Amino acid sequence: MSDTECAFETLQPEEIEVALRSMGLSNHQLQYREVSESTNSDVLNYYQTHQQPSIAICEKQTAGKGRRGRSWHSPFAQNIYCSIGIEKTIAAGQLGLMSIVSGIALCRALSTCGFDEIKLKWPNDLYHQKQKLGGILIESKPAGNDGYFLVIGFGLNVFMSRQQLDEITQAATSLSLINQNEINRQQILLTAIEAVMAEIQNFDESSIPEVIQKFMRNDAFHQQSIAVLNAGDEICGVNKGINPSGLLRLATEEGEQTFSAAEISLRGLE
Ligand code: ATP
């Protein structure tokens, strides 16, 4: 069966455009493609050419991006692949918080859609019962005098089957396996866009203590023993959440250490 004959319903871009306008997002150009290399690249390229933020969605990514060059499984019309461009006045030291803030927004959106118990794995993953449900990839470019153009990309597994998920190199799940009720992929997408946009736009320095608290409440590995993996090295300790820059706090036998998302991957040990 070819992609375009697939059994899953595709998104309705005209309806999405109307919904985005009613959310007050008329400044954002909607980019809809059946097949895209990567929605993050679509938003970056559009900004480069038009100096205007956009929202890119697609049914399938041929080069979906994870962190550090890793790839994101993106089968046709089964999941959500979305990137949002936002111009934001923000200090460089707060950029690491943007994936945390986006993750908090996505947990809230999924709860609104009836999916409770979705958790975050620092710095950029959504988890359900220790299985990966989605991921966030933030890219940024300096823009203006005191800000950045942020690209907030997220992928959420919606209808991927157990068989397809088993092809992924780590334990993964999808919304249809968590909750057997009827699932409206487009409605989840719109709820997610609205939540991410609101959380990122409302974020400023005064929000940081609340972000730290919210992350703690949503942390899949809160106060648990974890291993931090860095180029073959493994450091074990107890997960203490994040500091005001979004760095991971790890209590080790030598005292507390912090880690930046650029360096490491986290693994649960319990
Ligand atoms: P890790 O999850 O290993 O700590 P990470 O958070 O940096 O690393 P990402 O780079 O964000 O991971 O995502 C890429 C990884 O996610 C892939 O290497 C693969 O293991 C997994 N993956 C890829 N596609 C999917 C998907 N659709 N659903 C769940 N997991 C996926």
C-alpha cells in the first residue's frame, strides 16, 4: 500500500488554518506538506527567506531529527510532526529551559485530551510508564538585539502499532496503546500547538521557579537513581531535577554535579 492510500486519515490544513486564526496565531504562516524532510528545517528555511515565523506540519518526515544527529521515526499519517517558530526575547542562559517549558506544555495538552500520567524525561522526551511517547527538538538562531528565533519541534506517536514501535532502538509507545478510546489526531495537534505557544510566549525570568517546580511534578525519574551517559562514560546518582538554567542536577557520592543537555543522555536504573 502506498503512503497516499494508507488507512489513516490525513490532517485537514484548511480547518487547521481556521483554528490557528481563532487562537490569534494569524501572524504564523501554516506550512502543510504530506511529506517533508523535517518540519524543523521547514520553519528555519521559511524564516531565512521571509523573516516571518511559521508553523510546519506534515504527515511523514523523511529525515526527522532527534538530538545530535539522531533520527526520528516518522511514518505516514500516524503521528504528529510539528514545528513552531517563535521570536523570543530571552537570555542565552535560558535557552536550555525551552525544551522543559515545551514539555510541560505538551503534558498539559495531552492531559486536556484525556491522556494523564504523561511524564517528562530530561531534557526533551515525553514518556508514559517508562516508554518513549514523543520528543522535542529545539533549534535557535540569534535574532534582533536581545533575542532568538526559536524552532520548537515535537513528534508525538499517535497511532503507531506495537510492531512498528518495536523497530525503535528503545522502548516506545503511542497514544492509541495508552488509551483505546477514539482519538482525534488533529484535535490533539491543535491543543498541543496552543499550549506550547502559550507556555513559551508567557515564559520570562520570573517564571523560572515555577518551571522548576512543574518539571519536578512531571519528571518521570523524580528522585530516582539514574545513569548519565557521556561519550562512553557513565555517572550514576540520584536525579534532583533541574537548576535555573535547565541543567540536570545529579547527586553523586562526590557531591552534586550538573550536566548540560548537549553533553549527555539519561537512563533510569530502577
Ligand atoms: P535518549 O532518548 O537516548 O536519551 P535523546 O533524548 O537525545 O536520547 P532524541 O535524540 O531526542 O533522543 O531522539 C532520538 C532517539 O529516539 C532515537 O535514537 C530512537 O531511539 C528514539 N526514537 C526515534 N523515533 C522515535 C519515535 N517515533 N518514538 C519514540 N522514540 C523514537
